[in-house]
Amino acid sequence: MSKRYLTDQQKTRIAKQQSKHSDIDEQTKTGLVVARYGKHIDIEDIEQKLHRCYLRQNLGQVAVGDNVLWKPAENNASVVVAIEPRRTSLVRYNKFEGDKLIAANVDQLIIVVAPEPIRSINILDRYLMLAELQHITPIIIFNKIDLLDEATQPVFQNILNYYKTLNYLIINSSTTTHEGLNFLADRLIGKNSIVVGLSGVGKSALVKYFLPEHNIQVGDLSEKSGEGSHTTTRANLYHLPMGGNIIDCPGIRELSFGDLTPQQVVQGFKELRKFAADCQFRDCSHTHEPGCAVLKAIEAGSIDPNRLASFRSIIEQKD
């Protein structure tokens, strides 16, 4: 990998940070967050050397993908003193603990689903909503297609065909047969991508395929629960040999959205958003109101009823 040199834009940002923070001086360096461990993070300097750093208090949330300013010190006492402005922020909404920053400066959300566990299909709409609301390009990976047979293949294909009508890119893949992996590789080049999905859908296996030299753990589904185990316990950023970066993060068993209003949630559903603009009432909940254009579209067959069910489950905060 080539060295990461400071651009003029980065130098300008650092100068602005220096005007705000008296502890930023000529010893301050830039770095990229590649892993997070509670109060510590691993950052990569411009020569791609790793450094374990503390976080200065009151910095706010720091995540993998963040560009930061840090000051080196001996005995593992280096410290991050500032966070550079983010292009994008991938946030997981949480009504109990507050919104949690998952990753920063992400270009693509690689959403992995699979025939097993079946809940990975059910949670797909929630990941797509995350991408839409946070302006991150989603790519749907239907993984483990080698598990399909003549009976199950058309069932899943029928489900995914609707998402194709919404112009979402869907890639069928298998780390066993290698189907679809070259096509996926082409779409990772030059991008910052994060791999998300339920535990057990094969996220880490996909990352390991592109990074065989790294010690990435891969787990199996539990025979008892049918769910995957958390083989990835923290988010990690890796450089891809063909260019670009990929972030592997722990599987998420539940994905809630705090106290978003129906008007906010509908913005995360492409087709609902289009019809909602024609509703009679601006604060329409799209459940019972007269003049609701979304309900009319459902009756006309223009919207998949399953998508409306996903929308309603989110606003009702049901799993």
C-alpha cells in the first residue's frame, strides 16, 4: 500500500483545528482509526504504522473510519486530541442508550443476507433504511446461495426481485463456490465499505476471502437457535489489495430506531417516500388517514405489502 500523505484540504482542516485547540502544535499528527477497544483506539499514521492511543475526554464518539489528530508519546500514552470533519456517519439509533456511531466516512453499506438465518431477510429493510437516511449507497449481498435447492431458490428470488425494481444492486454470492465475488470486488475498489448483517450470514467469511492473510475468525450457525455467533467482537478496518477499505463489524441481532416519527421513517423507504409526497396530510402516518397516497398505492399493487409491514413495525418499535 502507498503512504497516506496530507492533502491541502487536510492541512487546511488541521489549521482550523489548531485555532480551536491550544494543545495542537507541531507535534500533532494525523491518523486513521482502524480499530476501537473501549477507551483505546488503534490508529494508522501516514506511513501506515499502527499506534495504540487514548481518547482525550469530551471528544464525543469516535469510530473506525474517523480521521483524527493525535499526539505521540512513549509508554503507550499517545492521545487523540481532535476528530476531523466526517463525510458520512453511520449511526445506529438506540432509544435507551442514545444514538451510537458505528463507522465514519463510509461510502457503501454492504448488507449481507442469506437463506439462513431467515431473520436476515426480515431485517433487510431496516438496513436499507439506515443507508437511505444517512446517504450511504447500499449493496445487497445474497450470500450462501450454495445452500439453495430447487424448492427454496425461487422463493428467495421472488423476495429479492422486488428490491431490484427499486434499483438496489443485488449480488448473489458464495464463498464456497466463489460465485459473485469478482463482481463484488470490482465494486469495492476505491471505496470505504462496511459489511453489516445478522450474525451467521457470512460477513467475516466474505471479508476473509478478500483478505486471506489476516486472521479473521469465521463461525457457524447454532443448531439450537439457528442464529450465528459473534465471531467479530469489534469493528476493524482493513485495506483491500485491489484498493479501497473494508470494515468488518459485529453482527447486530436487533436494530431499533429510537423515537423517529413516521415522517422520518418513510424517508428511508424509496417507494413509500415517493407516494407520501402526495398524501393529503403532511403528518400522515400512512396507516388510516383519508387521502393517504401510500395506502392507495398498496391497493393498486404499486407497493409490496411486506415493505409497508416493515415500515409499520419500525414506527411501532416491534421486532
